[in-house]
Amino acid sequence: MANDPFRDNLGPRAVFARKATVRARLVVVLDGRLPKRGLELIPQETRGVRVGEVHELIGSTQPGIGANSIVDPIAYLGFMEILSAGVICAGDEMRVDGKLVGHLAGYDHTHMPNHMNIVISIDADRSGVEHGFELDQEVTFTAPAGR
């Protein structure tokens, strides 16, 4: 049986020496929230994304969310189109137009293969509209400093 870094508790940060920033652009700005969404985050902490894919960004203030979590309070942020292929990873900083929005917490595959829900741990319960997001703003996912 092959070794699995997730099963063996190594995780991607233990094996990633360097990782390119993934760039995207907002194609939809969302406005709304749900107190009991019940998103089921998958066990994997990384996902490869390809140019042209469209994925949904969902924020949550729920403490301690990560792989295998059930996420209830959510704020809808937007949909983005991937402009540069790469790997996004739990803990990555997600920025819109250069401003830190939060950190990637995990992924929900409810709507796959149409799109992936990318859950972002955020400090304030604000939707995309309340963040002041605009269409075509740049979205980036970058490893935190020191990683």
C-alpha cells in the first residue's frame, strides 16, 4: 500500500518546498449568508486547479474549520475563474485586489463536477458585496510567509 501524506499526518506543508501563487478573477460577486449550510469538507488539504475552471468562494467565521469539518455559518463571497493553474492548499492566504480576505480552510464537493466550493476562514461575517468586491478583481492564493 502506498504512503498517504494525509493518512500519515504529514500534510502538504511538510512536503511542499515552494508553491506558485494561483491567480484568478472574480466573475460573480455574491450577497447572502446561511446560518446552517452544512458544507462537508473533504479530507484532502490540497486541490489542483486548471486555467478556465470556475469555482465558488464561501466564507465562514466558524472557529477551527478544516479537513473533514461540517461548516454551518457561511457568507457567500463570489465565483472566480482560474487564470493560472496550480495547487491551492489549506492555510493559503486568499486575497482580493491585494487585500487579505482570509485563509483557505477546505473544499466541499457538493456541486462537482460543475464547480468546487472553496471555503475561506474569515474574521467578519461579510458577503462579497459587503467586502466591496467588484467583477474582474484579482483573487490570489499564496502560501503564508515562511512556508
